[in-house]
Amino acid sequence: MPDIFTHRNPSVEPLALDGALSGVRVVVQPNLAVRGWPCHAGSRALAGYTALEDATVVDRLARAGALLIGSSHMGELGFGLAGDTSARAIANGHADLALLTDTMGEARMAAAAAGLFGFKPSYGRVSRRGLTGLVPSMECVGMVAADPAWIMGALAAVVGADPNDPSMPDDCAAGWLAEPPVIQKACVAGVIQECMNSLTPVELKAFQARLTRLAAVGVTFKSVSLRDYALFRDAHQVIAAVEASSSAGKYDGVRYGHRCPDGKNWNEMYLNTRAEAFGPLIKTFLFQGAYFQFQNYPAFENACRIRGRLVRTVTDLLGQVDLLVTPTRRSAHDPLLAATVEATYSAFELTLPANLTGQPVLQVPDPTLDGADDPGLQLTGLRLDDARLLSIGLQLSSLVREGR
């Protein structure tokens, strides 16, 4: 099945026969290190590179009994979903759980298109060691599954401190419970008015139908205001582009990956290698980052200040409600077809805020709709409150299914 997998594990044997994830089939993107597997991250820049050891997440899943079955196709260096087949592996019955980089909302968007659950953990909750990333302050190891209980089980297996990942805070395991908490009181969900105002009439109608379904199972809604909502996209794009430009500087063809054979000297080889190593989408993004890094650095500093303000504002809002609810995707933008940076950001406009602020987010499908008609539903919780958010999502989705 080369249309879905870039690599298949020739010998799928569990490391633990009685682990919590025993028998769960897992597919990963080829930017997450699995020892001996190709780890090209969907980019010519890393052509021929093979992982030397397991990523922390991979090691912990294997020790819990998960079966690593292979690697999916992915967008270059995890930016966007063009060409990604992670969710297809699940939808077609080849895997139970997919791990994919969530930098702009990729895990949630892929899940929404396939009628699945998609989860982005809190930033710093799950180790990024062994992940070939692009935007280190925003990307997380996201998860996609048909059953939120598998996401809950996988997160329980991988959560916890990793001394080899300096981005993880000391309290990365705070608030995590071995057993998911049972939510007794009625859930109060905040609806961001500025987000609703940005939707088209068709999108608003579809999302209101999703809210009606939640109201029928006891969710109470409260309108909240986030006056800087329109700044999420610009702040994310400026900061992410600068980080990407810096991160991609190591792909020079000297130590590993693709190297252009042409060039009269070292400098020409380096320039030609860089020219050949990346696709048009990533090149454009890196050029944008270089501009803000070297020509307009004050814009980057301002974006960082805006980010800090947005983090504080979202935290304050989540002090007033149990969670925030927003749609997952725009009807007029297909992330699988986005070929430019602007088209990619337009497609991910509704999912990227949580990557900027670090909150956990769960995409919940509607069992009464197919992927094409479902606008998706994102539940956003407080940072490091992943277990509670997943428990709420699991219980709400169960109630909705029972009432279908």
C-alpha cells in the first residue's frame, strides 16, 4: 500500500505482551524516529537518513505494548497536510492510532476530514525528543484515532518528564491521572464571539448545529470575547516562519541528507544543495522567516509580545468556563490541496490558536455527519489539564452517540 505507507515494519512484534496498549496498531509520520526506519520527514533535505534510535514517544508506546506498523506520507517537515495519509491509514482499517506533528492543527484537521478524533496535547506535556521538527515552540506530537479512549491510553503511556527534552517544564506531569476523572457537574463551554463573527453564514449554520447537539446532552454555553482573536494568524505566521528559518539552517548537505554534486567549491555546493533540498511551500516559508529574522526583526519581537498577551487572555477566559468550543475547519479551504503559505494559513486559521498559546485541544467528530459536511468541533482546555479535557470529550461524544 505505497499510497498510504512510505515504510512498512517487516516484523511487527510487541515489546510487551501485557501492556496497556497491547495490540494497538500505531502508524507514525517519517519525522518521528524509529530505530532503523527511514526518517526523511517528507523532505529531500533528509533523503536517505535513517533513525539511529527511537524517539521517546515511540519507545514509551512500544513498552506499553503498541504495535508500530509503519510510516505514513506527510507534508514536508510537518508543515501542513499536503500529501499526508495518517488519517487514511486509520479510516481504511490499517491502524488504530496515528502520530503526527501538530504545528498548525494538522492532527485535528486530518481527523476532522476523516470523521475521527484528533488531539493536540499541551505544549511540554509530551516529549519532542526524536521529532524532526520545524517550529520548536509550537509543534507537538498529535494523535488521531477513531476512539478517544485510545488517545487517552496512548497519552497515559507517553506523558512524563524527559531529561533529554529541555523544552519540557518541571511540572509536565502535573494534573495527570492514571484513571480519567469522571466529570459530574454540567459543562460550561465558552463560545468566542470574534471567532463566530469570522465565519461565513454557511459555516456558522453548520457549527450552530454542532452546538445544538451538545446542548441536548447538557452543555451550557457562555459567550466570551477575545478582542485580539484576529491577531492569532499573524503572530503565528511571523514567529513560526522565523523559527522554521532557524531550524532548517542545519540542512546543508554536509553531514547527512541530500547533497548536490555540482559546485566548484564548498559555498556553491551549499547553495545548490539548499536550492534543491526543499519544495516550493517550505522555501517560501523559510524566505519569510529570513526576512523577519534579518530585515524586520522588530516585527518578530512585536509578534512575541502579542503572543504573550494572547496566552494570558486565553488563560483568563478558561478561568470563566470549563472549556472553549470552536469549529475545526473552514468550508472553502482544503488543507490537503494548499500549495502556498497563505492558502495553508487560511486552511488552518481555526486550529492554529492553540499551537500559539500551548493549550490542549480535542477535535470531536459528529457520528451523524460524514467528513465533508462536518465543520468539526474543537474543545480547548487549560494547559496541562489534558486528562480532564479528554474525559469531558469522551463523555460528551458518548452521550451524543447514544442520542443519535
